[in-house]
Amino acid sequence: MSNWQGTVDWAGHAEAGVAFAFAKATEGGDYTDKWFGRNWAGMRESWLVCGAYHFARPKGDPVEQARHFLGAIRSAGGLRRGDLVALDLETNDGLRPEQVARYARRWCHHVERHGGVRPFIYTFHAFARGGHCAGLAEYPLWIASPESPRGNPPVPRPWRDWTIHQYANSPIDRNVFHGTRQELTKLGFHPR
């Protein structure tokens, strides 16, 4: 689940069978979601697999944005084993596809090198099809495809398969992982 507004009953979601969640941490080079710290703690307390995402602003400096994102997570208590991170890549900020893809690769490389975790790429079919995700096939795909049957989204190039499918976005975003909870946490943070 993602894009929460305000306070969230994480314990209630966990009791209802939610196994993992993503909360917005940052956007661009200086915005931090005011609910992120509370959501990060709430997910952790409810034994959910915790995910944080950064809303990409490709016009900005990818390294500066990656540092800002990792700093926001540190401020909220840091990464623990199995925690997930994602780059929300759905706007081009008026840039050409190859510029967006270069931004995304640089952001991901920085987060992987300095955060110790490989990011998921959250995007949608038309955006990826436009070339905005070139060179990102090594990163797990989180595909937004609410018009597709649960667990059966189309997979855009450069990926061969999906990892998380956002199959509903009303009234809240709902996602399914292509595997078990243990397999999901293996894709997350692991202390060196």
C-alpha cells in the first residue's frame, strides 16, 4: 500500500492480512513527507515488511535526491533487515526519455551503493514503453496496472517479469507480491 494521507491504522491493516506497505518518504531534493516518520514506525510496530519510496523529480540532481531520501529514512530510525525502498518513476518533468532513464539509473546506483539495498522501480506501462526506464532491468519492477487482473499485469520493456503489481488504487492502493514474504524480504536491506 502506498500514498497514505494522514494517520494510518497499521495494526488494523496487519490484522486484515496486509503483509507489506510502502510509505512516501521524499520527493525531489528537499521535500520530506510529514507523515513518513510516523508511518515508518507504525509499519514496523505492526510487523509489516516496511517500504519507503522517493517520488522522482528527474529535472533535479539524482545524487542530491538519493542523499535526501536516505537521510529521511535515517531520521525515521533507519533501515533494518528486509526493509524495501523504491523509486516512484512516473513523471518526466519535461525531459526526454533518455534523460529520465539516466536520472533513474544514477539515483538507483547511489541508493544501492550508500544505502545497501537495491531499489524497486514503481512505474506504469505507458511511461516505461516511452523509454523512460531504459537500463533499469536489473531493478525489480513494481508495476502500476489497476486495469489488469490481480497478479497478471503486462510487463513493459526492459523487464521480463514483474515483482509487485499494484492492481487497485481506489479507495486505497493495493499491491500483490510475486512470491512469499521471505522472498520479498530477501529483496530488501541486508546489513553488510
